[in-house]
Amino acid sequence: MKEFSVFDIIGPSMVGPSSSHTAGAVRIGLVANKLAAGERIKLVELTLYGSFAETGFGHGTDRALLAGVLGVSPDDARVRFSMLLARSEGIWVEIKKGDIEQDHPNTATIRIRTVSGREFRLTGISVGGGNIEIIDINGMEVSFTGDYPTMIAFYRDVPGVISKVTNILALEHINVAFMKVFRNAKRRDACMVIETDAPIPNASLERIKTEIDGIEEICTV
């Protein structure tokens, strides 16, 4: 018999109307906010697919995605006013309907350009009840939910990188809950997603970034 949590019964704390189209969308945007790493954002491009594209505008999915990008939580009343918030911060927002069929109907892609010129793109899906899965970052297939503290590291696929990263985490007594590695091809660009039981200290992240050859970019969610 399946066990149910209070979250399963009453759903997430959120500004309505829909956990999938609103709370989940905000959480996808919040991942993009973390990837921006505090840089000032210049442009946000939102592409909605499937059900998001068909009914999302009525549910405020576009505003919810943008709210997350701006760092607004799902239960914050400012979710409804995210377009105004973006305008007040001088952020240009573009919203599109995607015409490519996706595996999941509640799918969105967020592309961000910062004032420094840095660009990145992620694709996420809202799987229900405010839960999400990030499935792509910058064209690299990934898979994580954001339910655990998560470190995302992009690196060159050379021997020893993974063991060096996990060794630093072990020295800091950080327990790895889940770990997945993705790559485009052998000895090419790769992505390491490590979900941990506790947040990774900034000092450990700095060690990973500076002491391990091959690490190109690292962020936490």
C-alpha cells in the first residue's frame, strides 16, 4: 500500500491556480535563477510547450516561470506581478509557444542572457504537485529534481575528475544521495550532477573549482 505524505494531500504552499502550471513553473524558474549565480539578468526568453503552451497563459505559467527566474518563491504574492518586476529591473522578456512536440506536456525552456554577455539555457518539466525535473542544460541531457541540495559541474571528460570531486566531498563529510554523469561523447564535454544530503559548503565548491583540472563551470541548486 502506498504511503502518502501531507504534501501529497494538501499540495505545495503556492500562489494559485495550479500546482503544475504555477508552482512547478516557479520551481523551474528558480533553478534558472541559481544558474545565473547572482549575475544581473538582461534578457529572459521563455518557450512553452504542450499543455503549458495551450493553457499556460490562462494559468499564469509564463508569469510563474519568470517569477522563479527573478528569485520569487511559489508562495510569494509577487508571482502574479513578475512582468512588472522584470520591467522595473530593466529585463527584456520574450515569450514563445514551441512547435516541437515534447515527451511531457508541461515542458518549458528558459534562455537567459546576463549583462556580462553570459548565456545559458535549460529545459524543465512540471510533473505534478509542484514537483519538477530538469532535463537539459545548454544542450546537455541531465536529470535532477531540485528536491535535494544539488551540485552541477560541467567538465572535460578526462580520467580522475569524478574521483577527485567525490574525494573532496568525502573529506568534508558530505554524503552523496544520488549521482549521475552525462556526456556528449567520449573525452568531450560532460556534466556531473550530484545530489547530497546537506548543502555543500562554499569552501568545498571553491576547492573543486580551483584544484581540479578539467572543471569548467560549477553551480548549486
